[in-house]
Amino acid sequence: MANFSRSWIVFATMIVAPTLFFLRGESGIAFAASVSTPTSCSTSTPTSDSAPISDNEGLRSAAFATLPPCPTGSDSSAGSITDVANQRFNQMITNRVLGTVLLGINEQVNCDDCVSAFGSAGSFSAGIHGRKNLTPNLALLAGIAYTHYNEGGYSVTSAPIGALALRYDFTDWGSSRPFFDVGTILTPYEKVRYRRGYMTSLGAVTVDGNTTAENYGVYGRAGWISRVSPRDEIAAAIEVWRLWQRVKGYSDQTLAFNPFDATFNTGTDTTTLVKVGGQWTHLFGSSIEANINGGFVHAFGTQSGIVATVTGQGNVVPTTGDQSWFEYGGRLGYRISKGWVADLFVNGTAGPQPVGNTVHGGIGLRISY
């Protein structure tokens, strides 16, 4: 009986021992497989110490070490939103500068009825503008143009600009007298691209965003004109402008590498400008006309309409403080024949960013009647 029991014990041991060994091995294989599947990136570096580690802990460390590091740079991406806000401010100012050409900024304050067709480069623009004296004191100034321009990372295309103003000149006061303007500049549609760039731990990223925008401005101007001689007219004035720019919401374009992308809401940028300036128009001989004009501009109460959602940072709302710069312009005209004048003109800005130094020049053919 004792021999029989020992035989069963030996037999059971031979069956159970390999089974236990097999199950222990299968469990180890299954665990190793579970820790060897990598995630997309590693957010930290594993630490080591002198304490011994188990086989399973070693497997975990080996799998962790093979993961690439996650890129950093969300703060840089958030900072680039301010660059976009500066581009949008520059866009408002450039649109206004181009619109003032339609209001005769390079021409004398008081003159005959005229129509001028023009084209310009630097910012491409082509259009027509002129004035009509409704009464001896009241004149209508108007114009329309098609333009596209780019500056500091952004590009505007397919932008029609219209301008309209009324000017009251107290001609019955004599050669030295006050005058007043009220008017508006309208750009109801613009195709625009904004560009931003930021740095990550894995390299630089440059990304564009495409959308549409609208620009509107109203102004009032009060000045003093003096006809110091039959050949010379000088004038000084102060202007107050209110500008609005509405930009439709958009997201970054799709890139292979843009880990901290941004989405921009629909928003309206606004600012108020005060300009103090003057101009001088002179006739050289009987054929050459010249005009120079310029002024100091200060912008205040600027509000950016941007609220951007940046990956890793959440909502970002940039601010733009007060800005100051100079604006300048000039025209050189040649009287081809009675009533016909060929013009060469230039307009621009000079100052720190975000307005910066810009130049817009062109040629025109003016008909007076």
C-alpha cells in the first residue's frame, strides 16, 4: 500500500511541475508584450538608482527608454499670436494709407473739378478718383480702387477699396481760411493670409492661416488753408480717425509638424488715430506741379479682436499698446496740355513696428475740367 501511494505522488509531481513552469513562462511573455508597445512620446526621462530592480521593472524601463521625447514650445506658439495681432494692426493702417490716395491726399486742398486714373506698385493698386465742386464752398471727393499688398508676414489680395468725403472750404473768407472734411473708407472684402512662426525643441515651425476680412474707417478733418501766392498753396490740419477691421475665424493650415496649432475666432480689431500734418503745393514755371505732405500719427485705444486657442496653452488674447509713426507723401505732375496732367506720386509710413517703414508709389493721368 505504501509503495502504491509513493508511486501516485511521483506521478502527480511529474504532471504538475511542468504545467506550473509553463504557466509561469506564459505569464512572463504576456507581461513583456504589454510593456513593449510604445506610446507617441515620452514626457519625462526615467531615473536610475543603486537599488536592484526586478525583471518586470527592467522590461518597463527598456520600453520607456525607446520612446522619443515630446516636443516643447507651446509658450513660443502662444507668443506668435502677438505677431499675428501686429500684422492685423499694420493691415488696418496700410488700408487707410491706400484709401487716402482716393481722397486726394497728394493734391491741393482747393482746385478745379478733376478725375484721375492711376496705378501703383509697392502695394499693387489700380483705380480712379476725383472731385466735384457741388457749390463754391462744398466739394465731393470720391474714388475706388482694386489693390493687394503684403507686409511683415501677411498678404492681402482681392481687396476693393472705396472712399467718399465732403469738404467745406470757406472760400468767401479770402486767401487764408479754414476748411473741414468728413469722410469714410470702405473695404468690404479682402482675401488675406497671416503667417506665424514659433520654435519647438524639435525645430522651427512656420504656418499660414487663410481667411477673409473687412475694413472700415470714418474720419473728420479740420484745417487752415492759405494761398500765399498764385503759385503756392499751404495747409495744415488735424484729423481724427476711427478704424474697424473684422476678420473671419480660421485655423492653421494642415502641416506634417505643427504640434502646438492654433484656432482663431471671428473678431473685430479697432483703433483710434489722431494725425497732425500739413502740405505744400507749388507750380514751377507753367508745366511742373509739385506737392509734398506729411504728418505725425498717434494710435490709442487699440483693441485686438483675436482670441486664439493654442494647443498646450488654451486661450490667448494679445494686446497692442499705443503706437506712433510718421506718414509722408508727394506728387510731381507734368502738364501735358491744357487740362491734362501726368502724375508721379508716392506715399508711405516711417516708424517702429508694427507699422514700420512702407513705400507705395505710382503714376496717374489727371484730367481737370
